[in-house]
Amino acid sequence: MGKTRVTRRAMIGGMATASTLVAFPMLNTGMYRVHAASTRTYAKRVVDLVKSSLVIDMLGPLSLDFRPETVAAKLSQAQIADFRASGITAFHNSVGVGGPDAFALVLEFLAGWSAFVGHNDEVFTLVRDAADIDRAKRQGKAAVMMGLQDSDHFRTAKDVARFYNLGQRVSQLTYNTQNLIGSGCTDRVDGGLSDYGVEVVKAMNAAGMLVDTSHCGDRTTLDAIAVSPVPIAITHSNCRAINNHPRTKTDEAIKALGAKGGVMGITGVRNFVSGQEPTTIANVADHIDHVRKLIGIDHVGIGTDADLYGYDKMAPDQYAALKAGYKGSYAFRDKIDIEAFSGPLKIYNLTEELVRRGYSDADVRAVLGGNFRRLLGATWK
């Protein structure tokens, strides 16, 4: 999600060693605490997997509070502890910016959040190439990829290279509605990629910018996969075969993505994951299972589509405004987040669920970030 006007995952980490758990005290139960602020405990295998993996959230804005004073702020000690405890190696910091002022607003977005990373450089580091993600892991920092969830700011296809040079590494072609490139997922009619849209995709291929179709309509998604000679991404979506929602992807699109070598990130947004209650982290894992069975373990990852804390922790006025900004087809319920898949320990909870389902260590690492690391390394220049 994350639409704003700006006033609003093969390359895998090394295997764990016994030293991984030095900072994580074992309790008498044989379980480990990973965050001083939480009593939640995990088995050694789960902790080892998270701590030794490259964990890439391919849609993880640094904050869902876009007020200027937040963007300019230093993190509190509690926030620093939360980011460090999360186990997340890289965040794709991305929002949707559209409309006639998109060019100027995206410049503001890139400058503001790049400065935020600089102000908090004890925690974060900006990403220029995929090796920066590996470096961040070694340094105990979180890498930040700058992206956009709309491409309205490209005035011509030549702007793609300009914004790549300014640090943008991912661009979603359309948000929920039509732009000059193609159609969004909530449009009544999807005409697919326009001629200009084909130009933009080719320019993104040439620059090395990752093409994202998470919010695109069905025809536009298929066109982008077909037009691009290199793999693209669906950074944050879910499977329509499990939940019939406009923000989910058809099996046809998922198969086409996999055939081209792309990767699909699964979200934890409640209404995208399931149309009925209860909705739990098991439902999130069902979507991972579906993609794995459909196109293989090498093509699925995570794009949580929320910041570290989740939508339900937003300020009430911002939360109400966010919900009001979408069509009724989004079908919001009282809560947007899934309890066990929000908050600083959500990656541990998902890893625990995948282990419970019998995923091998290699497969868990692929889902947590290995697949997206491979894709990013093959795409960025």
C-alpha cells in the first residue's frame, strides 16, 4: 500500500555458528529470547536461521508516519533496539507518489529519506548495488533500497536513468489506477502496457532498475513480464487462487513471472491474505506454499507491505485517512495487520511457521532473502 503525496529476496548468508547465540540467552526451556523488550522465545534453529540469513523485505517502508518532523528525526533508543532485533538486513523503502506534481514530490521523497538514513547511520546504510546489502549484513546494519510504487514521476523514458543516478533502484509501473504507462489493479478496464509503458520498461532494463508490477492490473502485469527480456519482480502481493482480491496475482501471472526468472514477495496485509477470519500467519505461509508449488522455491520471497510496527499502530488520523484513500474493493476490515506478522519479531514468527511446515534450512534462507538477493544482483548495474 503506502500511497502518499509525501506530506504522507542464490546469494545467501553464511551458515550459523555457535557464536550466533551469544547475545541471545537460553532460558531453562531450551528457548531463546531475541529482544530484551519481549518475552517471546524461539528455538535455536529459528534464531540461527534468521541471524545467519540475508533477510530482505521487498516492501518495508522505514516508517508509515510521513510527517516532515518524522522524516527529519533521529531514532529513539527503543526504535534502534527494535530495528537491530528484527533480523531484517534490507528494507525496500517505497511509497506511491502520483499526480501532476510527482516529479518534484519524488525528488523530495528521495532527498528526505536519504537524509533520514544519514541521520541514523549507526543503524542504516543506503544501497547503491547488491554488494551493499552483503556489506550491511557484515556490519550489523540495515541496508535501505529506495524505490517508488508508481512511475508517474518519469516525465519521459529518459528520466529513468536520471532517477537511477539519484538512487532509485525499484519502480512499480502503476499504482492502483491508470497512468500513462498502464493500468492499476483496481481499474475497471485493463488495457495493458501503453507504447510509452513499453519504452519505460526498456529504459528500466537499460539502466538496471528493477521493474515491479505489484499493484498493476492483470493485463499490465503480463505485458510487463513479456516485454522485459530480464526478470522482473512482484515485490509485494498475494495469490488469487487463495484469496480473490484485486491486489492479488493470478496463477497465470505467477507462472509467467517464474518462467522469466522473477521473484514474488508475499505480503502480510490482512485483506490481501484472506477474505475471512481468523486470518493468521499460517495464512501468510499458505501463499508462500502456493508460489513454491506453482513455480518453485527459487521464486518466492517476502514483501511485508508495512513498516516494522504495522498499520494498526499508526496515529488514528493517519490510519483513518489511509483507509479512506482506497476504493471499496480493497475491503478493509477492522484491522489491517496480522498480529504475528507485524512488529519487530515478525520475521522470527514467519521462520518458525516455515520450520513447522518442514521447510529445509536452504529453503527458509531462500524465502527470507536469498531469492531477492539473487534477482537484485542480476538486475542492478
